[in-house]
Amino acid sequence: MRIISGKFKGRSISAPKNLPTRPTTDYAKEGLFNVLQHQYEIEGSHVLDLFCGTGNISFEFLSRGAKEVISVDINQNCVKFIIDVSKKLAIPNHKVVRDDSLSFIKKAKMEFDIIFADPPYAIKNIDEIPKLVFEHHLLKPSGLLIVEHGKDTDLSQIANFDSHRKYGNVNFSFFLNNI
């Protein structure tokens, strides 16, 4: 995986093969960040990356000037890898948390400008993610939740749904906090 833009543009990050992840493709990531850079302010934002895996999305936000990113994953090896990369890049505003992402949502006490969630495509309760984020008031006013999912998932009937984008086999559903 590579960082597309910003301070760390062009840096390649090689994740160990044994991590149980499915990193967002560069094509899908580039499409996502093209949408974000034209519609949302990334620089200075507070970002939460749930089911962060290799940290691919977290590092892109950090490279583009996010003020703080919290990356959450339950896998110890993923957490260790992300911490190691963050240290190598000398990123002081990156917090990595080992926790179940749904549990983290339920106990988090802060608000974010952007929340990105990339759960396993086979997760059975993916519709719980937007419901819990809004129920626990984790988004600032006008904040954005992005859920990455497979082609067979339709989240358009969930409250606060705004739009859907597709890049190859990768789908993103966008939810806005209209408060």
C-alpha cells in the first residue's frame, strides 16, 4: 500500500502477509479522498478509523493534515504494525487502540469530524455501525461517517444516509450528522 497525497506522499508501507486484513485498494482510496478533499476539510480534523487493519486509511488522513487520528482494531498484530509505522514516520498525533470497534463506539466519550469504518465484508451486523455512531453522538455537527462494504450490502435505508460511491469492488456509504 502507498500513501497517495500529503506530507508522506509516495511512501510505501508493506504490511506483513500474516495480518488478517483486506486493505482498501489504492484505486478506491484515491476515489474516496478525491471526494473528501472537495467536500470536507481534512486538515485539522479529528478522525476515528474503526476496524483499521493495516492503518492504510489512518496514514492517509494523517498525511493530509488531520489534527488527530485514533485507529481502532482488535488484532494485536495489526495494532503493533500500526504503532511501528507511526513511530517510523514520527507521527505524534496518532493514537492506536486495541479494542473491538463496536465496543469502542459504545464507550467513546469524544466527537469526531470524520469516522471511517472498514469492517470485514462478511460481518453480519454492519448496519449497527451507523446506528451506534449516531446513538452515541460520536460525530460533530456536519460530521461524516463513511462505511466501507461489499457490493451485496445496502445501507441506504439507515437514518442519516447521504450517498453511496463505488470504486471497483469497493463500496462506500456516507452518513451525515445534519444537526
